[in-house]
Amino acid sequence: MDYLLGLDIGTSGVKGILVSTAGQVVKSRTEYYQLNTPHPGWTEQNPADWWEGTTNVIKYLLANSGVSAEEIKGVSFSGQMHSSVFLDQGMEVIRPAILWSDTRTSKQCQDIYQRVGGLEKLIKLVSNPALEGFTAPKVLWLQQNEPENYQRVKMILLPKDYIRYRLTGEVQIDRSDGAGTIMMDIRQGSWSVDLLDRLGIERDLLPPLVNSTAIVGEVSRAAARTCGLKVGTPVVAGGADNACGAVGSGIIKEGRVMVSIGTSGVVVAQVEKPLADPKGRLHLFNHAVPENWYMMGVMLSAGMSFSWLKENLFADQYDYQHLNLLAAEAESGSEGLLFLPYLYGERTPHADANARGVFFGISGNHQQGHLVRSVMEGVSFGLRDSLELIKEQDIKINEIRAIGGGAKSKVWQQILADVFGQEIKLLKIEEGPALGAAMIAGVGVGVFKDFSEAEQGIIQVSQSITPNEEKRDYYNQLFALYQNLYQSLKDDFKKLT
């Protein structure tokens, strides 16, 4: 039997999964690492922690799966998007990586608009707005705030590409991840020389761009000694975490939509033509499927809102299972309690780093279950914001597939279906971006002739959640109120900041 190894370099940890070419998940493993917040709004990580986590995951899988290194036919990666790794002449890390969730770059986003000539011009160049989480503003921040470090920079990589470099000694960025730097021409699949010139970023700081399915190297002798993989094992480029999550959910043709409730929340719809949202509310990125793209809405605090609630309001009083029971006992609409899930600002649809979380409508009748359910409902409303914007682009939505930790909650599954007013489908195997990375490895090394064959062998729908029509109508009314709340509060959010 032959096997494929997918590795996801995430924000909270690295996940590895071994999949047989017959579609069986043999073993998975996650190693967690630290998230550093040296100042309010800053989030950083040490790339050495990613590498240590990756090698530990690989060693664990080889030791506990019954699969030998010789049986692994290909390795590929998924990774957190946008986060910047700055390397010097000797390919050593200069400073901690600035992550996608870091919001220190508001000034640099405005600088980009000024240098380019506004939002409309920027979207013509790179199909996306300038947001704090993206890579280009981080590069400008380093130029302006740590010039001595910027002078040392000889290469800029994204997290998974850095780990792949450690595995192979080769440097590339795949187009699905390069798209999220907003330094790449999405339509042409090449670095935007026009934009780089306007921003004063040297072209040779960025590595070559490749397709996600390209074989870009092989496991080096040094890496093999560290992690246990066989020297010469083919390594495939891989993709951005959302692109890999889409592949791992079967979002490989137009009409299917993926909704993911992880730390952040995303709604992804595959598109066959690179038509950007002219207002920049939705992102347009290159897919891991060659010559395809996807539109995506992102909310910054989806599962994070639920974990914030658990850790700060309930601490050790209840576990997540009990919180789900409390939510199930509360009525739909949480007796008029609404939650705005903007704990760290928001990306879609508002692109507002000043936005903050709000419980609206608290009365003396509200109890713990109402608080819990209102958070689930507020996150679901936030995801619907993205879904409605995708519909505005005349994109067909034939099927919605839900993944992520939140999608494992039965009460949350039903809330999603009722809020969306559409059937939600769940998957038999739900291993997220790591599974997508394994599938990309299979296509890259020729185990599968294309993504359709990979999907047929691995992905199956296990269950469908049907919306309750009465609750759908009620949620439609609440959704309108939810949307009005931000409009009423946005100026006050700015004053509060």
C-alpha cells in the first residue's frame, strides 16, 4: 500500500495526516505551539517552533501508524496565509513572524492606497483590498519601523514555504498562497511588478511562483535525519490553508461552497473566472486547482468567539460539551440577545480593525444558555454576511459543506442551516486543510490523475442538515437587525479605539 503525507502549518499548531492512496485516513497528529502577543494587536510566532512541531509530528506518525518512510510517495503542505517570515543572506530568521491576525499595520494599508491611487486601482492590480492581515503591509511596516532588520532581508516566505524550505533546501511560493500577499497579479499568476515598484519592495526578495501541484524538491539528507522521512521523497508545493481546506472538502468545481468554523470563519466558493468584487469586500485568490480561483469571505473571530466565551465567562466551570447542551436548551434567537463577533475587528464585510464584540439586548431574563447560543448565532450571522455577498456576484450555490470545529456541534449545525436557509452537508472524513494537502501531494506525484479522481477516492458526504422553515423566517428578521447594529455602532467603535 502507498501513502501520502499532508502537513498543515496552522496558527495554534501543526497537524499531520497519513492517508492511503485508497482513501483511508491511517493516522493524524497535532503538535501545538505558542502564540506571542508582545503588544496589543500584535501576534507573532517563532518559525523554529513550526519546524520543531513539524518534525515531531512526522516522527510520531512514522512511529505509530505502521507506515514506513519508504511507503510515503509524496509530501505536501497547507499553511496559515499572509504571515511573514523574513530571512537574511544565510536564510536565517531575522525576527519573529508577523501573523495574519496581527493588526499593527493600519497606517501601512493607508500608505498602499495612497501610493497606488485608491481601492479601485489596487483591485485592478491584485484583485484585493489592503487589509492589516495581508503580507504587503507587514513588509512596509518592517521598512518603516525596523529599518535595520529590513536591510538584512534577502528573502520573504510564508509559513508553509519556510517549512518546505527546511525540508528540501528549495524556495518557492505557490500561487494560492502568493495571492494572499497582495503582491501578486491574480489573473496572470505572477508577481505584480507595478505594485512592487510603487511600494518600493525589491522583486528579488520574493521567490519563484509555482502551481500547488508542482513537485518542487525532495526530502534532503539533513531533514531526513531530523524527521525520519526517506531521503529523496518527492515534496509537492501545496497551498494556502483555505485553498487546501476547499480541496479537502471537495470544493473543486463551481457551485459548491465551503463554510469553515475554525479559529476564524471562512466561506469559500470556487469560481472559474477571476472576477473580483469591485468593492473589495470579498477576497479573490488563486485555487490549488490549477487555472481556477475562489471567492472568500473571512470573519476573524468565529470559533475564537466561542473559545473566548468558554475561557473568560465560564473558565473551568463547564466543558465545551456542556456549553452545547446549554445552547440547545435555549430558544432560537436567544430571547432577543444578539452577539456581534468582532472581538479583534472584522474583515468581511466591513474591513474594520476598530470593530469590537457586542452583546446587544441583555435583559434580566437571560441565562447562561442564552449567552452561549447567541455567540453561535452571531458567528452564523457573520458567515451569512459572506454568503450573501457571494450571491451578489451571481455565483451559483448548489451545495454548502460545513467543516471545522464548530461544524462538529449538532446544535451549531442546525443553527447554520436555519440562518442560511439552506441545507448543510457534513463530510464522513473531516480532516480540514491537512487532508487537502495530502490530496495535493497525490495529484502532484501522479497517484491521482486529477482532483476529481482524488475526491472520488477520499471524500464522502455523511449527513445533510435541513433548515427549519419557521426558524429560518425568524432568523431572517434577526439577521436584518444584526446587520443594522454594525452600521449604528461603527462611528462609536472608532471613537472607542
